[in-house]
Amino acid sequence: MNQHLRHLLVQGIVLFLSALVVGCSQEPSDSFQGYAEGEYIHLSSSLGGSLEKLFVRRGQQVKEGDTLAVLERGLELAAVSEAEQVLIQAENRLADLSKGQRPSELSAIAAQLDRARIALGQSQREFDRRQKLYSEKNISLETLDQARSLKERSSAEVAEIEAKLSTAKLGGRDDQITAMQAEVAAAQEHLVQASWRLDQKTILASKSGFINDTFYEEGEFVPATYPIASLLPPENIKIRFFVPELIVGNLAIGQSIAVSFDGESKPFSATISYISSQAEFTPPVIYSRNTRAKLVFMVEARPRPEEATKFHPGQPVDVRLEPTHE
């Protein structure tokens, strides 16, 4: 065999071995690299203040509604107490206006009316007596007029006290009651605002999950809207993987995938929830020799709620597409 033939033979063997190595190193066309990701809930207060109590630590499981932290709230407690007292006073004044005067006050007015009626009866009898004497010409007209004036004053006094008693039974005027109702409504709104400010000083878990991190220690000042802790509910855990252009067109929202990672013998099921419409170069987190120059599309999938806690953000996973059923 001459040198030229030997050279061609060597080149052929090299090409064959290279193709064999490349072929063996390629991943299956339905298997892709990815990682777990989490959508964290950052828990904060609309009001600033010193952190009085922190009830949780990183990695702790919490339930929806659990108290996680409490900020200083002395001023807010005092404001709520004051607003409650103002509301009680306004409601009492409205009740007094609505029901009229007290029974004891009504009784006093009724007693005045009884005395006035007695006086009217006496003055009426005295006028009748003098009128008879005048007709018999036993008294002067002036004496009769004095009795008439006394009777008229007594009658006017009875009418005045009767009107006073009727007004006392009716209660306050409509315009007074309307004004007092507006005052009660304003006091109620003030109490709502004070209570809201007080509630802002207590940080509650908005969902069940685990505390990923805390950002302040007891005694530190926490500015308004700055997160005190980050919470990761199981339903906020997702799988993120990347597929080439030739594959992305075959995927659909709701499609099932199988997700596996080191340490688990069987894969977990997840459902595709998002497919990006923008191509990107392979992210560094899954960068490899075979994918370094590829354009890929990001895909997200949600695992089953009961299996979501098996995944941890940043954890590398392998994704295999499950066949769709037409």
C-alpha cells in the first residue's frame, strides 16, 4: 500500500471516529436541560418602623395567616383607642337626638303643665264669679278686666307648656339629626383608617409556603415598603427549560413533560404553562459545548402541587417531552 492510500485510510478512520463520538455525545432530541425556579412573594409593610418581633426564620414552613413579624405600633394603638372613643361619643349624641329628652325631663315638663292647668281652672272660676258680680253691678269694670287678664295669661301658659312637651317628645330637629349622622359617619371612617394603619404594623403570611429569607433583625428600623421576608408557596415553583427552534413549534400550553433530577429514581410530571416567543442564546446556567452557539426558546412548566416541594430554585433538571395524543 503506497503512502497516498495510507493517508486516505487514516483520514477516513479519523472522520468515522469523530462522527461516532459526536453522535454518542448528542442528547436525545426530546430531552432538554433546565432548572427549577421560584416566584417569591416579598412581604412588607406600607408603614415604616422598628422591628419589634420576628417570629420566623429561613427555611421555616408557615401557613396562610400566620404572624411573621410585628413593627412598633404604640402610636397606632393610641390612635385606634382615640377613634373608638370619638365614635362612641358621636353615637351617644345621635341616640339622644333621635329619642328626645330623658323620661325624667319629660316628667318635669308634664308636672309644669299640670300646675298650669290648675292655675287656669282657678283663674277661669274667678273670672266667672266676677263677671256675675259685674252684671249685678256689685264690682267695677276694672276689677272684671283684672280677672280676665289673669285667665288669659293662665291659658297662654298652658298652651306654651303643651307645645314644649310635644317638642321634647319628638327629639332633635331633622337638620340636627342629619348633621349628627354625618359626624358619626366621619368618626367611623376615622376608626377604619386608624385600624388599617395598625394592621399594617403586623406582617402576615399571604399564602402557605416556606420562608426563603429574612432581611432584618429585631430592633432594626424597617423603611416603608421594604420587604421583611420572602415567601415561596409551592404553587409558585416552576420548571424552566430551553428548546431549539425546530422543537418549539411542536409544544403547546397544557402539554405534559417528565422532569427528573439526581437523587430521584423516577421522573415527576409537569404541565407547560408558558412558551416564549423570543429566541435567545443558550443561558449560561445550562451552557455546554454542544449548546453554546444555539438559539433556543424558553419554556416554563408547573409541577403538580403535591410534588412541587421536591424542587428547589436553582436545582438543575432534565426535561423529556411526553408524546401528545391526537
